[in-house]
Amino acid sequence: MGKVKSAICLVLATLIIAALSFICFVALPAGGGSITQFDPVVTWIDKDANLGVEYGANESYRGGGYTATFYPEGVISAAEFTDNLAGMPEGAEKDEYAEKYKKVGNLYYDAKENLDANGKVTEEFIAKFNYAKDRLVERYERMNIENIRIDVVDNYALRVFVPQSASTATAYTSTFSLFSYMGDLEVRYGSDEASATTALPAAGKSIGDYVKGAATATDGDGTHYVVISFTSEGKDRLASRTADVADSGSGTLFFKVGENTVISLSITSAIEDDRLYISNPSSPFTAEAAQALAILIDSTANAQVPASEVFGGDTFTLNVDSIATMRALYGDSALVYMYIAFGVLFVAMMVFFFVRYGLLGFVHLYTYLLFLLVTLLCMWSLSFITISTGTFAAVLLASVLLSASQAIVYENARKEYAAGKTVAAAVKNAYKKCFWHIFDLHIVVAGVSFITYAIALTQLSGFAFMLGLCTLFSGICALAVGRFMWAIMMRFTNKQGKFCNFKRVEVEDDED
Amino acid sequence: MKTKRIYKLLPVWLAISAAVIIAGIILTCLLGFNTSPDRKKGYTVEVSYDVSVEIDPAKVEKLEGICDAALKDVGVTDRQDGYDSTLDMTLISYILPADCSVEKLEAAQQAITTEAQTAFPDGNVRVAYHKIDNVSDIYYEPTWRGAVALTVGVVVGLIYIGFRFGVGCALTGLCLAAHDAVFTVALFAIARIPTYAYAPLLFATIAAVFSLVFWLLQCMKLRDAKKDPALRSLEAADAVAYAWEGSWKKIAILAAVSVAVFAVAGGVAAAGVRLFLLPAMLPVAVASYSSLLLAPALHIPVKTAFDKFSAKHKPRYFGKKKAEKPEEPEN
């Protein structure tokens, strides 16, 4: 490549890196209107809930997440009891209320319903609570959300923490009410909810005999569906129960979990398929909302022990109370400290390369910046990737791999040059010697990482994916980008050995 | 080529590994990992205050002072701030350990309530304490799937090594990766290093990846030795010694740089992040130990066996088979 072409390439590379750096790291004023500022890409990447950082309109995003406390039916918090009692006028009603609830531990229980003669919580209540707890845990476990947390509070209340996420906060908080629904799945059919009659299951049968389960699907234009699968028995029964829709013109299927209707589906013809694809045209499902609904239906349809067996003829509900927004556990500046740590390591790396290899450090600087910027853009565009301690560690490890690969090539070139070759020949030979070594290292790490990602869940999955992706970029940068940068930068110096801080080995002639 | 002494110490390395792994398995079964950062059990003291306090930073500071003084003796481990949208109040949640005395908590609750009422007669300050039991089942599926994922990933990586460097290298690599993953997890169980519940598997993955990388560096030198006509005839022990001598510096430098990276990042990062980054040095150290000490000692018998097998089954040329003459028809 000639000098002019090299100059053009170098200018282009500089401009691209500068532009990408601006997009990724610098907030730009938008110049008025409702949008006052363009936030850099790095702020748009989803963050781990435990890492605090303030950004967005009025610093609306600060990490952390939402908690909700679920109180079983007939159980209230001390605060609620005190407030309710204080709000009542003196008289029989207040005395009755005070008499109704008894304090056990930190909670107030409906003494008649939930406590025995000795003032202890009844075995029946404990069985119902444990059933509800298991259902709630199962549902949230199937959501596979990183950093989710479920606690039993004061023995017989539940507290769920879901992380705040820039894109999915609303969907996750809606699970608070959706997942609190207890009871069996029932499908009713009629012109309205009040007059609807039970279509599934038939009396004396289980819903599992009719409904196989529920899942989600997404079509080509991005519409999310909840897919409910029926057994052949369920399909036939549903077809026969909805056959009269042709006469009435329309009808509605109500999918109920306990007392709560979770789906109202308008139909204009009899249902004769074994699968129902349900979307919501007026307010389309997000992927997370469809997932939550499918999990709720699937967990109730396939419950090993039907709720009716545990609850008997009674209903049992979990009341959502005390919803709070919690700040990040590691503090509001945890992410800033992580950025500082990264900055310190970056400076240390560049100091090493400039001291050891002179101006060749610029080749590594350009290569590394390109690697980092492409990684950040990928993290931003892939919705399932968040900045977390795991992904941070993956980027650090891949950075070590890239720097080590570059250093191995430079050291080999240094040896070749010392042995008397020209810089061009030394570089060529160094890459020839190291190519398969670097290739093997990268392919093995990337392969292991991507396979781990494909099977694993949550934190390990995120870490493995980022390690695989960054290793892939590291391989390309070490074998292609780095070599290209070296070739174009070398064109501008006549003292190529000095440019790379390479020295010849001086051989003294032995003269007798 | 002089064989180094460490290669003869295979029984010693195996004994160390066996002792650590067995102790780790027993302790994991009995006690599990030290997942105290996940706050499996404990208490919280929740102090919420309304806008009449929140509006004045001096009042907030005073309330925090009251809380700190009252909770001084109960051993606050962490604090998480928030906003209770149901009560429309700002919330401070003090996190306390499981061995905290309930009497002390009640006394602290009473002290904060009384002092806050005196300090902010017009404000609404509420104090409650709660017993917390974390439901750990939430990690069940991620844990077993993570273990399967790691195993499959490592096996696929080793199949590649098998194709590139021979089945013997893949076999040693498999042993090393499995050893390093289990050894790392065992060390976490034995040393009771505080860690998040998800972290041991992540550290096992880091150990397996480093193990593969370090072993690959030695495999590359072994292959170089095989390709070099001057070194081709080396005995297994000498070839392994050649590979070790040609790669130990690279392994040591790579390990040192990785440890330094985790140390610096962990040193600068916030406390919660540090709990992940500093222990991440351990898998790197384990992989270095196994690559530099165990790997060569283990690979000598493996390579000897495979070399013997290859020599025995080496295809030999016996000359072109003579074409059988067609039998002459009997007259």
C-alpha cells in the first residue's frame, strides 16, 4: 500500500474511532425542543439492578428495582392495622376490629380464620401459605430475571424484588398483581362474564386433562402471542361448547385463575384448533408481558397439586401491598467506580505498550479502541445483555486476551528484527508464526463461551455470551485489524525499527 | 534434556488435589457456600419518613444520626434506600445479620420512634423491623443448567484440541479443566469466602477457561516439538519438559496480568462489586497451579501411553501386493 492510500486509511480510521467514541461516551446537546440532550450509547445499555448510576430525564434511572410485599388473606402488616384502627371512630366497630386481629410476631392475623385456640397460626393456614409461596417462586423462577429475589418476611408474608430495567420495568412490575393470583385455571364461555358458564374442565375432572400448557410466540412483524395448547379431549370439548357462537354471532372465552380473569377472548366462530394464539390488538403484549401471562397459565394448568385440593372450597388470595422503589444495593455510584477501574486498567495497559514498544503503542491503541467501541455497540443493541459484574469481568478477560495476543506478535517481531530481518519481514514472519496459536486460543475460548451461553441461564449466561462475543472481536482485532493498522502506520516513518522500539542485536566480531 | 523434578511429583499433586476436592465436597454438603452477601437470613429495620422531614437535608441527616446511634449495637451490615409508594414516604432499610437479638431490635425500634417524635413533632416517622428468610430455590435451575453448560462447553473445546493436538492432549486438558473447576469451587467451600449464590459456577467457568488457555499454550509447544525434525524423537518426558520450559513464562505473565487486572478493578470498585472481582483471582491462581505443576506431571504418562500406541499401530509399508495369477483352466 502506498503512502497516500495509507494516509487516507489512517484518517478514515481516526475519524471512525472519533465518531464512535463521541456516540458512545459523550452527551450532546440537542438544541432545544422537547429533547434537550442526546445521551451517549453507554447510558442506554441496560444495567444490573445492583449497580447504581443516575441518568435519564431528571436522573429517573438510578439502578435498584421494585419490591412488593404480598400478605396472605386474613393477614395485615402492623402499619396497616395501626392506620386502620386510628382512622376508625371510637365505638363498637373499632373495638370489633381490634378484637378481630391478633398480633403474632410482627404481623396481625384474623384470629377467627387463621389462629387456633392457643393463638398460634393454624396448620391449614400454613399449608395454604406454603402452596402460594411455592407457586410464586415457581413463576418468578421461570421468568429467569437476573437479580430477582423472593423473601419470606416475618414468617408468613412474601416480598419480591424485581430489578429496574430501562426497557422492561413496567412489564416486570405488572407481574406483582398477575403472579399473586392463586387458584385453578378455568375456561368459561358466554356472552358476558356474569352469565358465562364453565367450558373447561368438566365437573370432576382436572384442567390438566384439557389444557397441555402455555407458551409464547412472536410472528414476523414482532407481534407477541400467548399460545395455549389443548389436549384432543380439550379441543373437542371446547369445539362443542363454542359451537353455538354461529347462532349468537359472537361470544367470549374467559380464562380465569381462581377468581381473577386473566384473558377475555372474543370469538366469532367455534374453536376447533388444538392451539390458540392470543394477542392483544388494542394494547399489544410486550415480550415480557406475554411471557408472564403464559407462565401464569402454564403453572396453573400443570400444577402437580391443584389449588382446590389445598384450599378446599375456599379461595385464597395474596394481597399486594407496600410497593416500594429501592435504590441500588451497591450504592448510587457503583457503576461510576467500575468505569474508573476500567479507566485505570486502560491507562496501565497503554503505558505498558508505549513504554515497551514506542510508537507501536498507537497501533494497539487504535485496535483496542475499535474492539471496545464495537463491543459497546453490541451490548447496546442486544437487549438481553446488561452491564453487570459478570459482563464487566468478561470484557476485562477478553481485553487481557487481545493485549496478550498483540504482545505475543510484537515480541516475535522484535526477535525477528533483532536477528537481522527488516521490519516488514519481521512483521510478516511474526504473524506467520503466531497466526495459528492466536487462532486456536480464540476459537477455543469463544466456542466454550458460546456453548455455555446457549445452555446456561441468568448471570452465567450473560458472562459467557459477552466472553464469547468479545473473544471473537479480540481474534479479529488481533489477527486482522492490528496487522492492518501496523501496515498503514509504518508508512509514515523511515526509521521503522525505532518506531517500534525494536533493536538489533549487536554481534561483536572476534578478532584473533 | 534434563527432566525437572516437579514432573516426578505426580502423586504429591494428586494427593493435594484429592484432599482439597474431597474436603470441599464434604463441606459443601454440610455447610454449603458462604453466601452471606446474598442475605439468605437476617433482619431489616425499615425507617420511613414523610415529606416534612425529606424536604430539609438537615432533618434527614439528624434522623440518620438517630438511626445510626440506635442501631450501633445491632451490627448493621448494609443499607438500601428507597421510596415507599404505598405510604408515600422515603424509606431507609438497614440490613442486619441473622444472629441479631430481637430484644435489641425492639429496643432500637423504640429508641428511634421516641427520639424521632421528639425531634420532628410535626413529621411522620415510622419504624418497623422484619425477619427475612430468602427463598433460595430461585437458583436451582440456573445452577444445574450452568453445570451442564460448563461441562458441554469444555468437552466441545477439548474435541477441538483433540483434532488439533491429538487425543492425549485433549484427555489431559479434560482432566485439568474438570480439576480446576472443582478445585476452585472446593476452595470457596473450604475457605468460606463470602460470595454471591450465582458466583461459584461463574468462578468454575473462569477456572475452566483459564485452564484450557494455559494448557493450549503448552500444547502449542508440544506440537512445535513434534514438527521440528531435531526434537521429533524426544521421549515423552523430554517433550513435555521442552513444552513446559517454552511456555511457563507466558503462562506466568498471563496469570499475573489477569490477577493484577482483577485486583485493580476490585480495589477501585464499590464494595458489592469487589465481592465478585477479588475472589475472581482465585480461579486464575488455581489454573496456574494446575498448568505449571500438575499438567506436565499428568501428561507424561498420558503421552507415553499414546506414543506407544501410535508406534504399535503405525501404518507400515509392505510393498505393493502382487496380483494373483488367474488359475489356469484345467483341460
